[in-house]
Amino acid sequence: MVRATAAAKIDLVDANEIRIAATAMENAPHVEPGTIDDLPALTDLVVDLMGQSGDFTVDRETHERGLRLILEQPNRGRILVLRNKDRIIGMANMLFTISTARGGFVILLEDLIVHPDHRTQGFGTLLLDHVVEFARKKNFKRITLLTDRVSADSQEFFKNHGFDYSSMIPMRRLID
């Protein structure tokens, strides 16, 4: 009888540990494709990012329009979201183009954003790992990104994840 009771207690403990682990996994942030329903939260993240950069003007309507174009045209790009049970806490915006130098499709990683409350917890790495895995599975030849010249932390993050400086320098001409 004692053995049966002890076994029942062990089973109860195991079941409780499994329940706790399942709840933690359910609440754990995970990466998934973004959808049009995510547009308000994605726009909030981009507005925050643009507010930190000296190169851009914050314009919520413009940012939302750009995100909508990507979400509605998956042949032009994809947005991955980092979501916990309550909300979106990060995103990666991948745009697709063709490189004559590489002879195939390449990704321009336009935005990789983690909400400030969730930084330095490995979530940027989680998002970037998903981007790299997507690129490998779809046979993209390269991932290119621009990072702020003044953000040493951002540059160091990407260097630590296998990105190198290019001898190319970005130039642009605004049309509108």
C-alpha cells in the first residue's frame, strides 16, 4: 500500500511539473509569420524604431502603408513576428530582390526590432535565426542589412551573428 501511495505522489508531481512546463512553453515567445491582423502592433514597433534614427521621420501612416504592402504581397517580402501570449514583442522585415553578383534571390533585412522592454533576452537572436533559416530553406544567396552608424551595439550584434562589413557604401536618392 505504501508503494502505491508513493508512486501516486510521484505521478502527481510529474503531472504537475508537466503542467508547469506546458504553461511556460505556451507563454514563451515564439516566431511566426506576420498577418494583416498584426498591422497595428507592427506599426508601433516601426514607429519606435524610426524615432531612434536620425535618417527617418516618424510618419505612422507611411510606415503602416509600407508594412501593409509587404503583408499583402508575399512575393515581395515577408514579416516574421515574435509573439508571446499577450502581444507582439518583435519583428523582422525581409524584402526580396535579385542579385546579379550572386546570381539569385537575396534578402534585404529592412528591420529587425525587439521592443525595448524585451531586449537583451535573446529575442533578437531568435528572430535573426529564423530569418537565416528561412533564407537557407528558400535558397536565398545573401542577407544584406543596414544598421545605424551610431549604434555600436547594433553593429556588434550583427557581427556576432556572422555579418561582415561590406566595402560597398549605401547611397540613396529620395524620389518623393
